[in-house]
Amino acid sequence: MGGLDDVLNGGFERGRVYLLEGSPGTGKTTIAMQFLQSGAKLGEKCLYITLSETEDELRSSATSHDWDLAGISIYELVPPESLLDDEQQQSLLYSSDLELGETTKRIFEAFEATNPDRVVVDSLSEIRLLAQSSLRYRRQILALKHYFAKRNSTVLMLDDLSTDVNDKTVHSVAHGVIRLEELAPEYGAERRRLRVIKYRGRRFRGGYHDLAIETGGVQVFPRLVSAEHRNTFDRTVISTGQERFDSLLGGGIERSSSVLILGPAGTGKSIAALTFIKSAVGRGEKAAMFVFDEELGLLIERARSLGIDLQSFVDSGSLVIEQVDAAEMTPGQFSSRVRSCVEDYGAQTVVIDSLNGYQASMPGEHALVLHIHELLQYLNRQGATTFLTVAQHGLVGDMRTPVDVTYLADTVILLRYFEALGRVRRAISVVKKRTGAHEDTIREYRISSEGVTLGDPLDGFQGVLRGVPTLVDSAKLMPTVDKV
């Protein structure tokens, strides 16, 4: 599993004992099976010792993932029949003593029969129940650890945390500890994540990392750390393809910068972002667009009516456009998809439409800001130009933004409605640009079959951004046309 190896900074060290813990359903058995499969592909001997599931259940799970268990020995350890028969119980000895000793003995016998390089013990909760005390349990785990260590086997012990006792014995004994968790949001599918609690002598990637159980196994999505990704590139200025738009932006957009497009619903944020995609494809570059809010087919049809043929961009291999379901995709999965588009596909322009939908996939606003910061820093360091849209609440007057990320973006484009001469019109302005000068004017713009068209600066009005301007001089409004 490349994702887990990335989190562990190389994977498991050979000849050590590791603990994989988590409540039932978090993916422990699936990860353990993948661990053994990786060893089998390398020609190593692998053994799965199960105290909880039957061999038939394990093979059924493997079939659901289309796995071939060739090279993996499964040993189903069940209590001996004599210990289940009341007539055969010893009256002078506790049955738990017999069961614990017999269980350990049979684990050693299964190991001696195959002499494996990789071992999975599933699960420790059964041994904990047999031990009945923390001292006996610790002694038993230490005995298992020393036994496996002498034979240079890499051991993965599973713990389903099903007992009421919060016993951390194995944490101190194991070389590394990984905790799996499952979260149930108010709406949408369950979310799973993992955290490395301990790894002796290894600098691992800390924090929580999203994971998903899919057909074929568990996929781990390492937390994005932008500082680890740096490339060299030329920070050239790229054009929008429109002279007036370039003038408003002070010549254009600098490559590898981030652009935030703010405005209420219907002002044309998505269309403005598509304008940058069209210009990127026209330069022979590749682009990627992630759509959270709008149905993909509707967006393609709407763009075509505005003179932007997204489908032809997709067919030619110049554009990857994906519909993102915030209720189903975790933030880690989304970051992984963005990275794949940039690193594997070669996208130099990335559009995220919109941050409102992106926020729905995040546990809270603070987490969203941190996540966006890392994602933007990563894209900037990869030489990709990023465009993000944010829908503000309201139509005119004071606008409220669901999350303030304006300080993260290099350029902020503000879209507004205003009323003039009995018509609702649109105004555009640039309120921030870190990488150079820009116009401080407010221009009217129109969305038509030719796309986005900008007019002259609205120097005849005052109060355009408030939505109800006053005429102070002869107005230079764009001529009215019928809507598309």
C-alpha cells in the first residue's frame, strides 16, 4: 500500500512487532491481508492466524476484493473440543489457564509448521479475555514478541478494542502502533481515517490521514504537506485572451498563483473560471476542473451556449473535468485527485468550483482554511495556476462569505450586481493582487454567446459595489442585449 508506506516513511521494519488497532469495521483485516499479499508477491512465506474469524469468512472477504490468497497460509485457531466440554473441565485448575496456555502453544505450532516471514495475529482481544488480568496479558504478549523476534518475522497484531478495559499494554511492547477510526457524519457515507501513534526510531507522517475501503483493498490518502513538494519553473504572466480583462488584471495572471473569484449566485463566477480554462487550452496547456455544485452535463451545455466547448477539450485530452460529491469524497481523497491531475496528467491550470461545496466535505471551517492553505501552496509550488470560486450570501449591499479565504489567494476578483436605468447589471473589479499592479476601476461586464465581455470603467457612477449606485457624470454603460 503506497499510501500507508508514505505515512510510515517507508513501511514496516523487518523483524518487528506492530499493533493495528481500531473498532470493528475500520479496515484492520483488509490492511492485514494486503500486508501479507505484498509479502507473497515478493516470494515470502506468509501466515494468517485467526482467533476470531473463520477461514471461510476470510476467504469470502478475499473473494469480494478479487484477491488471490496463493502463498498465504491461514490457520484457524479455535478452542480445543475438550475445553468446550463441561465433563472434561479440570476442577483443580482454572479453565482460563488451560485455554491461554493451549492457545499460545498452538500459535507456536502453527508458526513452526510454516516458518513464515510475515505473520498476522487476529485478534488480541481474544487473548486479553483469556488472560483475565493485565499482568498475565502483558506476559503473554511479551512471550509472543520474543518468540517472533528470535525468528526475524515481521508481525502485525490486530486489536478490535472490543473489551471494556482500556489496556495500553501492547502500546509499550509493540515497535509501532497504528490506530484506525470510523466517523459517522450527520449526512453521507461513513468516513475512515488512521493515525500513527508510535513508531520507534522512525520519523513518520503525523496527524490523521483519510482512508477508504474499496474493491481491491484499503486506500490510504496521506495528509498533504506542501513543504515537501517544490519544483522550479518560470513565473511568466499568462493572458486571459481578452484585452480589457488583462488590463483590469494589470496585464494578466502570474503563473503558479492563486485566484479567488467572489460574488453572489448568478454573477458568472463559473463562467469567469471557464474563461481561464479556455485561454489555457488555447495556449496548448492542460487543465483540470473539479465541480462541486453544478451537474456536469448542465455545465457543459451552458458553457457551449457561451462559446466554450468543454466536451471538445475533454475529447482532445486537454481537460479533465470531474464531478465531486462532497457527501461521499473525503478531503484526503480530493487532495489525492488534485495531485494526480497535476503530477500524472500534467495540468497547469486547476479550477475548484466552488469552495462552498468543498466546505461541505470538511469537519469545520478552521480545518477547511488549513486544508485550502496546504492545497494552494502545493499547487503554487508545482507551477499550477489555481482558480477558486466562492458564492456569497445576498444579492446587493453587504455580502457575507461562508468562509474567509481571501487572505490565502494571490488575486481576488470581485463580482457584483448593481441596478441602473431599470436593469440589473453586473460589475467586476480586482480588489487584491500580490504579484503586481492592477486597475482600481470597476467595469461592467456582460455574459453572452461570446462569453464574458468587459466594458469601460464605470467612472460615471458612485456606489456600484453597494448595488444601488448614483449617477455623478455621464455613464458609460454597455449597450443592453437580449439574454442568451
